[in-house]
Amino acid sequence: MHPDLKFIISGGGTGGHIFPAIAIADALQRKFPQSEILFVGANGRMEMEKVPSAGYRIIGLWISGLQRRITAQNILFPIKIVASMLKACSIIRSFKPDAVIGVGGYASGPTLRAAVAMEIPTIIQEQNSYPGITNKILAPKVNKICVAYDNMDKYFPKSSIVITGNPVRQDIANISDKRDEALSFFGLRKDGQVMLVVGGSLGARTINESILDNLDMFAGNGLQLIWQTGTAFAEKAVKAVKPYENKGLRTSTFITRMDLAYAAADLVVSRAGAIAISELCLVGKPAILVPSPNVAEDHQTKNAMALVQKNAAILIKDSESREKLGETIISLVKNNVLKEQLSINIRQLAFPDAADHIADEIISCLKIKTNKNN
């Protein structure tokens, strides 16, 4: 196969869509250094900033989701769909991709529909255990569907599904020899257990409030803390942690070195976004998951349940977090047998080579088309 291939990757809206998209692009470039990759995103969304900073070119479509109430945005929605379809067709005709990959999010709908209509090989990557509406609509028409969870044939045609896992950041893939560096980086002792708390890049109010309520209990039990709060809660957390700094309680608005945070951690409290879960599986850390109630179709609860059913994580409902999280953390800290069991079970669900596997599936779609054309 000729190495000068061209690929379009489309989608975005959140980090959970954008990060896998960039990881897939990186894997394709490793396999085909001469290949050309173009991203298609939604104007005004996160991908328009994150993709160029990762070194890739992106074109934006005028597209957004439907609101749940009557708004000017909803009145414009049909016009946006038509405009986006026309622009997607124009981009594809001009760029002439060998394959088009959708990762979910507003922009992937028009882009993948246009590619299907032009008989270009199409692949979608679904990060969650409950698919987004865009991927559900596209699924019957695309060549391959790369998923991270079992039993996705409830939503997608079985013959198109390949379990590849979700791509995760390369620096997280190998943290086994980083613990000493990590403890030094965060200024923590070697003799106490460490809990990492992450609520996503924007923070999670319920988790933050639950942690705040229990700082005294954590310090009293010798538990050290790396606590990513997000911007809104940062000031309150800094003030609350100050009396406990000599006990190893640390707070940060945003953690830049997640590899070191995972390396230092003995257990993790996290939201249940698809990429967070994929990272937890890879690093093999015992996890308490508090799914966000503010996501479409409650998909974070479904993601978490996929682990809970395999005794690979503990789930606490967001509505019960204030009441239960603190005691559940201390109970887990003291239960070495359960920690070990959760760690073993969650590690078995990891897909360390997900991005490469997805890239191979994309290439296999090109081979099928080449064979048909010969």
C-alpha cells in the first residue's frame, strides 16, 4: 500500500473525544510518516484550539447540538446541518482522503455522512459503553466501529464491531518506575498511602465538597492527598488544605503531570468518563468512581457499571457522595486485600495498544476497498 495516504479525522466537543482523535492521528503518522492528516471540527469548540496545539491542521464546520428547549440555536439547526453537509462534501472533494474517521461529537455527523455518500472507507470510534447519538445514527452505514466495551451489539451492527479499547496518553502507559520521582514532585512522604482525586479537567463540585468535608479524617488516618479541584473550587481548596500541608495534603487547579500523579497514587477517586476509565485500567489503580449526573444518557454510570460488574471498581452515586465518599475511602485504604483485588481486575480490562489497533483497522478498510477495485 502506498505510504502517502490521506486521512480525515472528525469530531470533538470534549476532551473525551479530542484526545482519542489525536492519539489515532499519532498512531497513523507512526505507521505512515508521509501520510497527511486533516481534522474537521465544530467552530467554537475545544478541538479548534487543542488540535493545532498537537501539530495538526483543522477546519471548522458551523454545527452545534440541539438544545432541549426552544432557542434561536434550535431554529438555526436545520440550516447548520445543510451548511455543514455542503462544507464537508467540499472538504472531502478537495482533500481526497483515503479514509475518514469519526470520534463522536457534532462535526463527525456531517463529515462521515458525506464520506459514506462518496463511498470513502469510514470508521467510527466510540469511547463510551453507551454510544452518543451521532455514532448511533452513523453506525449502520460505516465500514468499522471500534469500541472499548463488551456487548456493544445492543447499539451497533455486530459484523462491524471491533473491540480495540480507548487510546490513552503515551506517558501514562509506563509509570512503574516513576514512584520515587512522583513522590518527590508532589512533596509527599514514602511511608504513607496516597490518594489521587480528579473530577475531570473542569473539576467536580460534589467530589470536591465531599473531599473538603473529610480532610481531617484523611489526615488523621495518615492518608496523603493529590487533589485536582478545577478552577471554580481552587481558592476554597487551597485555604482548606493549608493547615494540613505538613500531613501531605496537596491541591492543584489542574495536574500537568498525570503520569506522576498516577505513579504516586495508591488509590484514585474519579469521575467515570471513558478516557479516565481507560487510564485507570492501564495504570491498574484501585478506583472509587463517582459518575457525573450531568452527561447525556447518564453514560458515566454505564461506564462505571461495566467495571463494577467485574469487581474492578467501587461506584458511589453523585447524590450519595457527601454522605458516603469519606468513609468508603478510609475503608478501602485499610483493606489491602480489596485494593489488590480491584487492582488486578481493573488491569485485566486495559488495552495498552488501542491507538495502534485502531490504526490497523483503518488500514484494513483501505485494503478491502483496494481489493474490491482490482
